[in-house]
Amino acid sequence: MNIRNLLAMLGATVLLVVLTGTVGAAELKIGFVNPAQVSAQAPQAEAVRQKLEKEFAPRDREIVALQKDLSELQDRLQRDAAVMSDEKRLELQREIIARRRDIERTQEAFSEDFNMRRNEALANLQRRIFEAVSGFAKEQGFDLIIAGGVLYASQQVDVTQQIIERLREDYQQGLE
């Protein structure tokens, strides 16, 4: 076999692969979902935000109250330091330092707890979105649903709104 025949066979093979791939691709049903948009517009996401806010609002108010008390002590020290005895001034300074530390610890614990709960809630939300996309894809006969990392998706393949609507229906039926 000479080089010309080998190149001809290679060219025919490449052409056959390209044509076969094109025909196979025409039969695929592909969709795109924008996960950020789904997360922002799904009613479950708003429910998660409200639930977290309700759960952590009392602790947030407590921290604000502690900060207000600390600020009042600092104002008192600044205002009355000149007329206080050294002993009273040192006692008030120690109290301010102790309260500042307590507030910092309380804020750190609050942040850790909030972040942990938010991450749990977001993981549950992502699982629910994944289930909605998977169910939609199976019901509608999609071969592939792409999410994220896409530079462009036409309206023809973008099923984001359909997924959001599915999540709304699920939410109304109590399927959070």
C-alpha cells in the first residue's frame, strides 16, 4: 500500500467519523440550565433565606444589644474618666475589655453556626434542584442537560425557566 492510498483511506475514515458524529448529534436532545438563576428564583431558595433569618435573628439582636452596652460603657469611660478614681477607671477599662472579648467570641460562634446551617440548607437546595433537573430531563426525553461553564446557550436549549416553574409547583405542593 502506497502513501497515497493510505492518505485516501485516512481521509475517508475521518469523513466517515465526522458524518457519523453529525448524524448522531442531530438525534440528541440537549438542554441548558443556569444554576445561579434557578437558585435565585426558586421559591425554595427564598424559603431557606427566610428560615435562616428567623432562626438566627434572636442571636443577631443579642449581639447588637451587647455591642450597644459596650458602646455605652466606652462612652461613660471617655466622658467620666477625668473625674473617676484610678481604681474605678481601671475597673471600667477591664470590664470593657472583658465585654469586647465576650462579644468577639459570641460573634465567632454566631458566624460558625450560621455558616454551617447555611451550607446545610444550600446543600439541600442544590440536591432538590438536581432532582428537579433530573426528573425534568427524564420526563422530557433529554439526553444531556448542561449547567455552568457554558459561554452561550440559545433559548432553544435553555430550560432554566421550566426548571424554576417545576420547583414552584413542587413548592406549592409542599415538596420542599
